[in-house]
Amino acid sequence: MDKSTYKERIGKLIQEIRVSRGMTQADLAKELSTSQSAVNRIEKGAQNISLEMVARIGDVLSSEIVSLNSTRRSNFRVHGGRELNGNITVNTSKNAAVGLLCASLLNKGTTTLRQVAHIEEVNRIIEVLQSIGVKITWLNNNDLEIVPPRTLDLDKMDLTAAKKTRTIIMFLGPLLHQYNNFKLPFAGGCSIGERTVEPHLIGLRHFGINVEAGKDGFFHANVTKNNDKQKTVLLTERGDTVTENVIMAAALFDGETIIRNASPNYMVQDVCFFLEKLGVEINGIGTTTLRIRGKKIINKKIEYSPSEDPIEAMSFIAAAIVTNSEITIKRAPIEFLEIELAILTNMGLNYEITPEYKAKNNQTRLVDLSIKKSHLVAAKDKLHSMPFPGVNMDNLPFLGLIATMATGRTLVHDWSYENRAIYFTELSKLGAKIDLIDMHRVYITGPTKWKPADLISPPALRPSVVVLLAMLAADGTSVLRDIYSINRGYEELANRLNTLGANIETYQEL
């Protein structure tokens, strides 16, 4: 291929992605600090373009224009020991976004989701949806317009993207009313031990679906309709995704569904609020018993704003504490942080809190939190997660990190995942005193004098962020390699921490 042809192909690709994002040439030019005529020449293949410019365009369009080497991995170089200060605003929830993307399959009309984070987990679900015929366009940088086709083409599903996310299991609920037979690949996600899908299948069987795990790496679903007008579903596990799956199945059931032992967690509530706007009647939101009256057909043009992410808010709380800093965390969803803050208050945390105000969904309660310097003591009771309104299982790793700064010994019991507690031992490489009792329990003795280290990122989202935050506290330069796990759940985390005074460089190597 000659150079001119290559430039034309790159230009055409840039143009296609730009248009799909709802951007004009002028919009792109403004983001790149260049002229519209230059953008026009680039898209026509009439201008030499450097790899640096290609990368800049890719960043603006949130798309990798050219993959130079599939073996390249992104890493962080962390210059630690700096005190953080300033304000940071919590982004909308990753877990809510992926649930809402799945729920959009219930709607035959156009769905617009406002302020969705550009993260890998969201990108994977978008890739799956696009591959089966859903038209998805980024609007105004962080808004998503979702237009379903008349018929989904499940045979064309992007299996590579689907196998990278556990969220694919939540396609069962929306699809069981639309197909008699279909298959989905086995779910992926974080490497934190085996997690059974049986609770999903037990709950969904009430709607006539039977799922078998094939030796070909697929779940094979067969659906038998029945004429029941009322269903009572007792969930054997109060799981978030399990509850969402059953709720989505109930949304297209032309009758009443009662769900007992439902999770009332934040992402479940967001899916419920979204479905209410679509005309589904739901009573009991925020409790463990839901009463849902579904609709046989949902066809409505809708806009919805997911709520803010309590786990991200907890990440910033931990960042402030571990670096002995004072920062203000804006738009924190207090309803899903109250237990964690109560525990930290008993450990000696000082903070200020504003009066509550509503999120853009007009439901979720938000506050601004100002974290102050504090002298912490170890929690008297063990730290462990519980279903909402207890400590969120995704917040437990951050409480463990905070425990490293407390005087005394803390027992952390991470019972919910088979292997995740093991990742606390990574902190010992940075100077923390960690005693592993078994794969679920560790003793953490503080306070910690942090030291820099060169580590590979754990293959799980929250433990990876915990290691990154510890590196912020360590005087000197640390390296965190292969940060894909972090990018799955956080948008521009390094850059956002840098606005608070951190010094984190992102680089790639073979």
C-alpha cells in the first residue's frame, strides 16, 4: 500500500468515527487546537499526519484510530509522596451505565443516556450492542444515543468483546421475551475467583427460560412461554446483577412480578428509575421486595441520567486519607456511603458534609464531602461487606487501604470473592504490614511508612486502584504495569488525580 492510500484510509476512518460521535470538523478542530481546513485535509488523506496527531485524535474521539502493536500495554509511572488538594467531582456510575445499556434492549424506541463515562467496561458493551445491530452514537462527548434495529442479529455478536465482560450475562433478562432460542458466550470480567451464574438462572426460570452451559463456551437458552399473570421470584442470592436481570425480565412480562430478597443497591435503583420512565410500574425501590407490573411492548423515546458512582467517591476518600491530604469530593451519593463513613468516623476520620441535593435523575441523594487530616485508629470490629445498606463489597478494598493508615491491627474479611483478599498482600511490597490468614481474611497493622515499588497491576479493578493509591503515598517513583483493569472502571483516573496535585504519567512499552 502506498503512502497516499494509507493516509486516505486513516482519514476516512477518522471521518467515520467523528460523524458517529456527532462532531463537526469544526468541533474536532477546536478540540485539537487546529483549523477546520487542517481537519478537512486529514480526512481527505491530503495531509501528512504524525503518530502523535493520530493518538491525539484518538483521545478526542475516544477511539483507537490505529493499533500499532497489540502487545503494547499501558502503565503508570507514579511520583509519590505528594499532598493532594482541591476539588474533584464524582462521575456517573460504571455499574449503573452497563446495567442501563442492557436495559436499553427492552426499548424499541430511542434511548439517550446522559453523562456516561468513557471506560473500557462501557466500551465493551457498546461494541457488543453495535455488533448485533444497535446503532449507538456518542453525543456531546459523554451522552449516548441508542437506536435499536427492528430485529437484533445475535449471530453477529462480537464474541471477543462479549467474553471480556461479565455484564453479558445481563442480556438474558431482556432477550428471553424476544427470542425462543439464543446463545450467549460465557461471562468474563475481573479475575477474582469463580462466580456462579446459577442465581441468575434460578430467578429467570420463572419466565420460562432454561439455560444450559455448553462445552462450546456458550450458554444455550431455550424459552417456553406460559400464561401466568403473576410470578413470585425468591432470589437465592441478593446479588446486584442477579436482581437487575430478573427486573429486566419482569419489565416485558405482561403481568405482575414480585421479587423477594432483591438487592436495593445503587445500580439496581438506577435500572428501576429508568424502567419507570419507560412506563413500567415498580413499587418498593430501595427495599428487598419489588412489585413490578411490566408491559408487553415498550416503545418510547426517553432520556435518562444515571446517578453518581459511590465506589469512585470512596476511591477519592481513600486517596485523601492515604496521602494525608485534604480534598473536597463533589456529588457523592451519600445514601450508598453512609455506613462506610460511620465506620471511618469511629476510626477518627474528620470531614465536613454539605446539605443533601438531588442527582440529575431527581432521585439519588448527593452531598459534597470535605476530607480533613485525621489520626485514625484501627476499627474495633472486623471490616467486612454486606448487601446494601451494609458496606459495599467494592468499597471494602478501600477500607482495607485506609486501615493501613490507622494505628493498631485491623481484621478485613472479604468473604464475597474467593481470591480477592489475596491482593492485599501486594501492599506489603509497598511497605504495608499485611498478614494473610486465608484467601478471605487479612490482618492489617498500621500506620504504614510507604515505599516505592515496581508492580504488575492485579487482574481486578478495585485492588488495582488500591495499589495505585498506595503508590501516591510512597515517597519516590513507583511503576504500575498493565493498567487495563483500572481503565475498565474509571475514566481518566490518572489525569483526574493529577488535577489534585498527584504526578502520574501514563506510558506504553512493548
